[in-house]
Amino acid sequence: MSDYSEIPIIQDNDRSEKNPIEDISYKEAPHNLEAEQALLGAILVNNDVMEKVQDFLQPDHFANGAHKKIYESSQIMIEKGQLVTPVTLKPFFEKDQLLEDVGGAKYLAKLAASAITIINAIDYGLLIYDLAVRRNLIDLGTKIVNNAYEFDVEETSKEQIEDAEKQLYSMAENGTAEGGFKDFKTSAVTAINVIGSALQRKGGLAGITTGFDSINKKIGGLHKSDLLIIAGRPAMGKTALATNIAFNAAKAYKHDKETGVPDDQNKGAVVGFFSLEMAADQLASRILAEQAGLSSQDMRQGKLSQEEFNRLSRVAMELEGLPLHIDDTAGLSIGALRTRARRLQRQKGLGLVIVDYLQLLRGTTGKGRGPENRVQEVSEITRGLKALAKELEIPVIALSQLSRAIESRDNKRPLLSDLRESGTIEQDADMVTFVYRPEYYHQQQEPDNGTPEHMQWLEEGEKLLGLAEFIIGKQRHGPTGIIELQFEAEITKFSDRPLSPGYHAEKH
């Protein structure tokens, strides 16, 4: 953040014969040099003050360049366990022009002399931070105004609004609208905190739980800033698996919250489920059917006994307050999705986004006619989803269709090359997984009844009954492989499956 002096404000109250230049007055950008001096002086007198303000106050929040350097140098020395005083700081500024301009080494002594008490330190720190945010708001407002005046065919007014909202959201979270370089120390501390979180959870779960022990062990949970693709052909159970994960994460969050687990150790998440294909009530019915152990089809057709209906009602009451939010808007654009996700995080603390499915999203322009344009649009969508994951620092799961080419192969197990309109899906995703149910294809290959082949087919079918494969085709942070799950089609529920010695994945 550069030094701020004065910003001209054009007064347009009187449009008479006055010279426009004479109508210009000057308004200083928000800052308080006395507060900065007093806080720095308190740090020089009592280094414990730094501990009270460093969590929210950064060097860039100081309006004065010399003050910024003094605070930054003091922060570095204190973190190294060194004593900070005007004497120990002096060598840092012997040839620094910024400090020379305000009085040189004598200025450090002057700061110490103007020290406030440690009791008022936080108040002064908060004031400095608040003024910095106000300066950022002025910068952002100026940028928005200038962009609105500039006519750009490639950037619509809607895109400008979305960009402005993104920057305002970032400012609300971090105090600044712009990103930038992070030194290795900052990144390393973040990495250590993630590893420490996994250590505290005992078992290696560093991210949000999927609700499946077998998957959690393989991937360590759903990680912040990761884009995970779950792909599959129709009838494989993509939506069912995504719904199960959404429910498991939301339930775990609610449980940990109610039992007093600290937020940084909560293994669940507030979930935002963007259902572009299925209505919200249909998704809710799936979850209710799964938890009540009832057939989804029987529920839809009203074929329930009174006892089953009572069981369904009890489950519905138990699930009240579940932090699972469903948006079933059809034809949603990637820009609108990101805007709604930001809003949900601000309002509810969103921790996981699921999109069903990405080919139903629209790009910014919505012009996807022609194979080449469509590939570009899907590429824009996947880049947008990855950007959303990084911006909100949450995992994003996107479901994806696979091409029909898989149906013409003898081996139906999906490959990365089967991703439909792949574009940059594989490139942008941190993890690409597939849902494959060999039972589904086995049922389509039934030989004539009474033949030896039919008996063999029945025996093989018993081994494949309810079997589903969760295939990790790409994982940026770990190994690939196949995880066996159990799928109950009637209630659309996946669960962990015991090892099946009679089944060998490579044969199917």
C-alpha cells in the first residue's frame, strides 16, 4: 500500500459560470498518523503489544511508508525472539531514505516517547486497520467507476458487477481487494497448520470427511482449494454419491458443532449443493429415503405403510437444521454460481460446494454453439470452479458426464480420455474420479436361460451384486487406485464395502 496524501474531489453543487478548476477541493484519504505513531511507540516500549495486534494488523495497513517498515522490522525481530527498542532497530534504518525523511534514528526515540499504554494498543490497531480498509474501498470505488466509463465489448456490465462483488467479498474477508505474492514463510505456516489439523484428528483426515472411511483413507478427506471431479456414465450413481457426500459432510458439521468441537477441528462442512438437473425436493427425498431405509420409488408413488411414513417423519424431524443448502436454478452461469457461493459463505460459512453437473452450467457469454466453442466454454467453467475453490478456500466437487465412446468398448471401466468435452477438465482438477458399477453392465449381458453360460453369468452376478467402484484416475496430492463401495439402488445409498476376495477389478 503506497503513502496517501490528498485526493481531489470535484464539487458539482454550483454549475454556474465558475471556473471548473476553482471548484476543485481536496479531501484527504482516511488515515491517522498519530495513531500509527502511538502504536509503534507502544511496541518499542513493550514488545508484548505486537502479540495483541499482529493477528489482524499487517504492515500494508499503515498509511505512512516509514511506519510500515518500522512495524514490519519489529514484527520480524520479535518473531525471532529478539528485543525491539529504538537502539536495536537503528541498524535497520541507517541508510533508509524513508526514515531519514521523517527524522532518522531520532524518530524512533520520538516514537517511544509518545507511547500509549498496552491497554489501548488493540483500539489503536483496530483504528489503523479500519482506515486501511476505507482507503482500499476508495481505490476499489475509483476502479469500478473508471471501468464503468470504459466501454469494452468483451466485458459486459454483468461481468463488471460480478468482478466488483468478488473484490468486495475479498475485502470483507481480508481487508484488501487485491491478491499478490506471499512469502514462503506465510505459505509454510499455512501448510504446517493443515498438517497439524490432520495430526489432531488422529487418522490422517486433513480435510472434510466424505463419510466413507475407505475414501477418506485414500485421499485424506476433501481439501481446501481443491477441485474434485466425479465422472461417470448415466445410471452409475454420480448424483447419489454426491448427495451422500453432501449429507455426510453436513451431518458431521452439525454433530461437531453441537458437541463443542472447535471450528478448526470440525470434520464436516456447511454444504452448498447446486443441482442443475434435479429439483431440490427430489434431492431432499433421496436423502430422506437413504436415512429412513425406504425405497425412493415407493415414496414417490405413495406406497408406504403408516409405520414407514411415521419413520420418514421422524427422520425428517431429526434432520431439521442440517446445514445443507440446495440451489436448483436451471441454466445457471458460472459467474452467477460464484456470486451465490460467495454470498452463502458470507451468510452461513459455506465450507463445501457440489455442482451437479458441470456440463449444465453456462459460460460467461452463454455462447456454446459448435464443438470448438463448447469445449472452450467447458474449459472456462472448470477454470471458474477451480478459481472459486481457491478464492473461498473450500473444496469444490463437480460432477461430469462421460462420452458415449465408453459404450463401444469391451471394458467399460472409464478412463481420463473418456471425459466429455474434456477441454481443461483434467488439467484444472486436483482430482479426477469415476463411479463405475460393473453390475449394471453385467445385467445387460444375460445369456439365454438354461445354458451353461447363464449359470456362470448368475454366479458372477452374485459377486457383483451391489458393487460400485470409486476410481481415482488422477490425484495431485496422492496415489490413484480403485476403492470398492456398496450401492443400494432402491434407497440410492453408497456405503463402505468389505473386501470381496472373489472379485478382481482388473477382469472387468
